[in-house]
Amino acid sequence: MFDATSGTHQLAHLRAQTPARLARVHELGLFSEPDAEFDRFASALARESGTEEAMAMVNFLGDRQYFAGLWVPPSARIDGAVTMSRVMSLEHGWCPEVVDRGKALPLYDVCLSPRFRTNEVANEFGIRTYMGAPLFDPQDPTLPIGTVCVIGKRPRPKDDGAEMLAFIKSRAEQAQFLLNRRVHELL
């Protein structure tokens, strides 16, 4: 994706780090199977987010996105089963932007930003709000390898922006603790 305004390729940092990130998430076993601990974390994240009908993820990125932790509300399930895939292209959603930036991103209404409102997730699933924060490799804190995020189908009030930012940063610290503990157990 090329950004004509800045004359740069969007997500250039993300793409440059993809080989290192992909190798690392595979090495840590974060890119293959659903994880019960991260699923429970995503469930709590959704419940506590203040976002109506929230979906939440613990997402690791390589050549694609993999939701090791996933929560989809009962209203979005079929016969009780989660219907959302745990795999998504790097071209979709806002988590690749968070990893590229290396910092949190609260969007109380994704449709207010020309850059973010044309995202496939907004169009295909009707997502209107997003908040996400990065997770870093415990052995290389300069390498973002994933995110925690919450999405919802209704925009939030503009005044919620600071609260959303504080919330998602706090939850990212908790998820980072879980990730760090897991990596240290592997050593």
C-alpha cells in the first residue's frame, strides 16, 4: 500500500521486520494453535472493554495475522461455535498498523479517518471501533510481535478516546506479562 500524501509505503517498518517476526513467533510456538490462556484473556478483555458486543484478540503477526487468543460474543456465533477465522491477512484490520507503529492505537470511530475507514474489516464486518496495543518479543523489546485488541460494531463517543487508550495499554501490560512468563518457562 502506497501513501501518496507522505510518499512512503504504508506499513514499511512492519514489512521490513516480517522475516524476524515470523521466525520468532514460530520459535515461540505462538503461530499455530489456539491458546486456552490467551482465549481466556481475550474473553476478559472483551467483557471489561466498555465496548458493546465486543470481539477481542491476542494477535501475533508474521506473514499473516494469527489470533492465538480470540473472543467472539455469543450473538456472533452459530450454534455456539465461533465462526470467525483465527487467521487474517496483513492487509486487513488495524493490528498491522499497531505493530508497524510500535504503540497503541485507539479509534473510537474508524469511519472518521480516511486512512482507516476503507479497511476490509470495517467494510466486510461492519466494525466501527478499534483499540489495540503492541506486544513485544520478551528477548528483544524492540521487536513488536503482536497485539491485544478489541473491536466493536458501534462507534464510541469521542470523549472515550483517552479512556480507551489507558485501558488497552493496561491490558497490553498484562498480556505482555503472560507472554514473558511463557518465554521464560521455555528457557
